[in-house]
Amino acid sequence: MQPAGSRIGPRRRQEIQLMLIHAGSMRLRLDGGPPRQVAAGEICLLLPGHTEEIRFDGDVDTHETLVRGRMEQATDQMRAWLEALRPNRTLSSALTYLAREAVTTEQTRLTADGALVDALATALLWRFIAEFRNLPAALPASIETARLFIHDHLDRPVTLTDIARAASVTPAHLVRMFRSHMDTTPVQYLWDRRISLGVELLTSTGLTVGSIATRCGFKTSFHFSRKVKESTGLSPTDLRTSTSRT
């Protein structure tokens, strides 16, 4: 989590990094060029060898997931593809899933000596490239609007009707679209995002379990704890202990 109004850089990047913005936003300036806005619900690619400066949202904290590593085995063709890409795009369900699995795998120490995390991170990077090279496969505008509404309302009571109204479609139509394009439902996507944010806050902040549950839209800490254990196999307390040992 980045506090409201904080900044990073200017600095010279040494590793490749993917940043998934769940809430808040940031302005990214590369090599002294014009700033680029990266909003909630987007993923940003940062490549080694470039100078970056990041300013985070001045009004709210920015919540992000980071996946980073070295490009030791990258081919020249892959490096050229990466340099040719715009640095940010809207998050797809596949990118969100791969990033969540990579982070959860690391936090729960199911890493297989690092091989599993490396495989997930590599798959995330190739998926990022593939989606840019296949732009017609982008999600419909109604789904993207619904997803952004969900990301902005994780801490508040939200119904399917609320999400559909924000996307300017009927609830039934929105469910059909989510099932067709994302293999999930709007409400399930909402709870998946809440759990993902909860895991991130558990492992990156000192907030109490009750406070995190409230921030993630859970009415009780018991419900939150149960969902975290279903997702990670660990209770919130055990998850924090595992992360601190790692």
C-alpha cells in the first residue's frame, strides 16, 4: 500500500516489474517524458534500463500488487516486444488471476524452491504481451465499467443491481457477459477482489484483522477469516506469520 500523496524516484530501474493497481491511482513518468495516468483496475509494466518517477494519488491510499524479477533468460525478440508496448493497460481476469496466484504462492511458501513462482510470473508477463498483440480480444466496455466500479467500491455494500446500473445494462445481461468473457459472475468477481485485497493488506500492513475486514467490505471478521482460509489454506494470523518468516 502506498500512502496518499507519496512518490518514488526518479530512479533507474534494474528489474522488470508488473504493478497491478487495485485502488487509488498513480502518475508515471518514464525517461523524463510526459506523465501517464495508471488508474485502479489497470496493470503497469516497468522495464529495466529506464528512469522512472511515480506520484501516487493525493487523495486516497493506492493499493497495488507487485510482481518483479530479472530478465536473464529473455530473448532479444521478447525484449523488443516489451519495449514496443505501452506501459499500462486494463487488467483482464487472466492477468488478475495469474498475479494473485503468484503472490499467494509466495506468501504461503508453496514455491517449490522458487520454480512455481517463476513459472507464474513468466506466464503473467507472456499474457501481458499476448493481450497487447491481440487487441480485438479486449473486454466489452460494459464489463470494464463494471470492474472499475467494483474496484472503487470494495469497502462498501454493493449489489448486482448497483454494478449493472453503473455499467448501464440490466443485471441479467451483465451476468451473461461476465460468464461469457470472464467465466465468473459480477458478484463472484467482487468477492474475489475483496479477498485479494484482504490478503495483500494482511501481508503488507499492521492493520488488525477487523479493520482489514471492514476495508474489504466484510460485515464480520469471522466471515473474512473464513474466506481467506478458503482461498489460501491459512487463517489470517497464520498467513501473517508465514509471510513474516519468509
